[in-house]
Amino acid sequence: MIAGIETGGTKVICAVSREEEPERIVSSVRITTTAPAETIDAVNRFLDDVSTEEPIRALGIASFGPVNVEPSRARYGWITGTTKVGWQNTSLLDRIPLARAVPTTVVSDVSGAALGEYRWGAGRGLQSVAYATFGTGVGVGIILNGSLVAGNGYPEVGHVLVRRHPRDDFSGICPFHGDCLEGLTSGPAIMARWGVNASLLTGRARATGYEIIAYYIAQVTAQVTFALGVERFIVGGGVLGAPGLLDEVRQQLSGVTGGPLAGHGMTADPFDFLVPPALGGDAGVLGALAIAEGLVLHQPLTEVAP
């Protein structure tokens, strides 16, 4: 068997599957993210229980962060300067015995979700896709020509600066940049601005709020596509769960780009280019299982199987 772990700020999902069918989860567990010791102990109990029936040969981890994902660097597999209380400078690998016993790879949570969607979800059959999540934070995972784009500190698209909407005077909440993408469109930013989450906006506040949020999301969609030529842009997270918001982003996209641009995926049907995740909440843990599969097959992340 192979194992995958997706760690998040509110929950951790652990799953195992068989090597010949990595996308078919055999057993899984959802664990509430509390203190590191309590949370990781629960992860280890799950791994110990499933491995008594059949050995686990490889482990993939998709973790919230910032997380050190470069094996050649010191403190590989450490969650570093996170805002999650109590998790700063936590070594995942040192606390998971299985990670020292079998081949293991760590990526960011959004990179894991991008891998899952690329292999078995909304990006299946394509060569270059982007996956963006808008929730407690904002992150983007990128598969480019079949390779995962990942390293310490990149891609960190959540902190790009965006052109301000003419009717937006909100200063933003990012402690580093104020009005970067995350500072303007994350769940906490929306709550700080309007006092409710995006799904609860009504009336004029909803019309104005959707237009502003969508304007910023459309900008980052265009920027990533202009720079990298992705064939599909997948957007998820709690913010995009607001009914109708994704449709507003699609409408804003043509205005942001200024019209058709030959050769870009954005010129296609917006309902085909800008799409929700197909795997729902399983995208991250399935991406972790895809990593574990690659370890068994001795396949580096720079050669992700289509």
C-alpha cells in the first residue's frame, strides 16, 4: 500500500490506497488540527493501524505552511513561520516514524491539490494547469508541461500585488503587504471588510462585493495564464463556495484581459477554462497519494504521470 497525508489549518486527512489503483482510497481518517503533538499522534495511530494489515511502501505529504519542501536544505519537512498557533517550527518528518522508514516526499498543500486535480480531476488529460485556493489564505499550485512547479518560497502567488478596484478603499489585512491578493480576497479579508463571509453577502453588498472579489481573482487568473500559458485554471476554497461568485469571476476575466488573446487558454469557453475542483475535498490527499505512487515508481515530481 501507499499512504498520503494532507495537513491543513483546521483538519488533517490521512488515506491509504493500493499502488496499482492510487486514486481509489481504501481507508481514510479526518483529524481535527489541534496542537502538533495531539494531531500528529492521531496521524501515527492511523498509519500504525493500517500497516498492520499490509505494509506501507511510500508516503506523500501535502502540508500547510510555509513548509520546507526542498530535500537538500536543512530542516526539510518543517512547517516554519506559519500563523497557525503552536505549529511554528514543527518538523513533520521527525514526528512521523513512517517517514523515516519508507521513501517520503513533502510538498505544499496547494501543490498537492494541484497534483490530485491534474491526475484524476479537472486537469486530467492536460499538460499545464493551475489550481488556486481562496480560503483562510490564498495559494496557487502549478503543473507546467507535466512538471510540478515547487520550491521553498514559490510559487507564492497569494502575495502578488493587484490593481485596485476603483470602488475599493479597503486597506487589506496582509501583515506583510496589506492589499496583496491574499490581503484582499482571503476569507479573513472578506470577514474584516463586510463582517460576514462571502456566502452570506446579500443585496447591494453582494453585488458590489462579488464584483470586487471577482475582479482580483480574475487578475491573478490572467497573470498566471499570461506568464505560463496554463490550459485550465481550477479555483476552489471556501470563498469560491459562495453561490454565483465563480460566474462573476468568469465575467470579469474578459474585461481584465481586454479581449481575445490568440493562443491563451483564456480565449476558450470560460466555463471550460475557469472551473471548480472535480475532486472536492479529496484533491489534496489524492495529490499526496500521487506523490507516494511516484516514489514507488521512482518517478520524480518533475515527471508527473498524466
